[in-house]
Amino acid sequence: MRNAYLFLALFFSQQAMAESVNTLLKKYELLAKQENAAFVGFAADKGERFFHAERLHSDGKNVSCATCHTADPRKPGKTRANKVIEAMAISVNPQRFSDEAKVEKWFGRNCKDVLERACTAQEKGDFIAYLLSIK
Amino acid sequence: MKKWLQFLVLITSISATSALLASGGFSDNSQQAMPAVANAKWKTECSGCHMLYHPGLLPERSWHKMMAGLDKHFGENASLDDASRDEIARFLALNSADKQDNRRSNRINQSIPAAATPLRISETRYFTSKHDEIAASTFKRKSIGSAANCVACHQAAEKGDFSESQIRIPR
């Protein structure tokens, strides 16, 4: 019986997580439509390219999202100050993309650090679609 | 089998909690150690990219300057919303090296010239004098990264405990 409760609790918390990722994607979708009337949807393969794309930063170094989050999002990454970053793939780390304020804070910082501009809603949605697609 | 696993997890978490509680204060020589401090915002916002630096490691003017320039924080963007930034800035100021009365904070504070406002603990004279026997190449080891990563060698650094019994240099 206890096991059944435990299972149910686990099941519902994972459902709730999935729920919040989808709500977030819906929000980015609305924004993406405002940015671009020809918006057709988010694509995991575009997100994958975005994740790995290296860009020459004005400080002279090559950077990408993979610089800190590693080339394999199922694996933990590392910050410049040598601290471990938990995996980004949602299948490995269900906490990801469950807290909108946190997501927006880090998109805000990391897009400016890597691209030297804010990310578009299209880029954010593609990025999440990619991390959702990894099994 | 599953039941056993649950039991094991329970026991492990109970003993981990009691160990934490037991070590919750600070170690033996209390006027030397920095006091335990807590602020939830500081803990989440200032530990994402590196270890949590105890506020007693820098004087108030240093924290003030750092918190005013988070968008360009050691080459990274660590900006916060205004409310979080102000709350953390107040907390850091209140517990800063010049507001503390423990030997470590006093020494750090005394090693900084009045006209200087260092942003790095690792560049204060107190720090360099304590680490002058450590080669630059040691700090650059993959397991360490830089002098800023205190916790790589000082296991209890996040609690402000730098006592010699808590030092182990990783390979």
C-alpha cells in the first residue's frame, strides 16, 4: 500500500513537472508569434544547432551554450569557476524548466554572455524543445 | 527489496540530517571561526556559478561595489532583479568583515589598505600571505581551477571554516 502511495506521489510530481514545461512553451509560443507572424513552431533540431553553435565573443574567445553545459546535455557541465552544473536534459534532470523565473533569469544572463544580445522567444522555445527531446 | 531500499534512503537521510545538526554551529575555536550566517536569497543566487563566499571574507565597501556591478561580474553577467539584489547587498553588508568580530575577518580587514576596495578575497594581502607556499600551477589543476575555488582545498569553506584540520589539496 505504501508503495502505491509513493508511486502515485512520484507519478503526479512528474506530471506536474511536465505540465510546467508545457505551460512555459505555450508562453514562448505566444511571444514568438508576436515576434514573427510567420512563426510555425519550435523544432528540436534547430535547438540542437543553437545549443552547439560556437560564436566568437568580443573578448576573443569562442563560446557556445555547450561551453558550460557540455556537448552532451545528459551529462553535468561546469562553470568557469569550476562548479558542477547539473545536467540540462529534462529526462535526466526533471527540475529543469520547472521554475519560470529561474529559466528567464538564466536565459537573460547566458544569452548576453554567449550571444551578446537577448535570445528571441523562437530560440528559447527551440532550446527547450531540444532538451525535452533527449531521452 | 524495494522496501529495503526505501528504508535505507530514510536512514541515510536521518543520519545525514543529524550529522548536519551536530556540526551546525562552528568548530572548536569559536572566536577564530566566522559565525554561521544565513539568507535564503544569498544562498541560491550566489552559489550558482561558484561556492558560497562567507560575507565575513570582505569588507562592506567591497560587497557594496560588487553588488553595484553584477552585470559585469568577473567577465560574466550575474545580474539580479532589484529586490533580490538589495536584500543580498544588505545581508552582505551587515555580516561583512568590518562588521564582524572574529580573528579571521579582523585579519582580512587589517590587510586591506583603507584606500583599496578589492573585489577578490584571493587578491587580499591576507590571502596571499597565507598561500605563498602554494605554486600557481597547483591552483590551475583541473580539480581546482583557480585560487577563487577555496572549497576545493578547504572542505568547510562555505561555512567560513578555514582551519588547518579541514584542508586537503586535491591532485
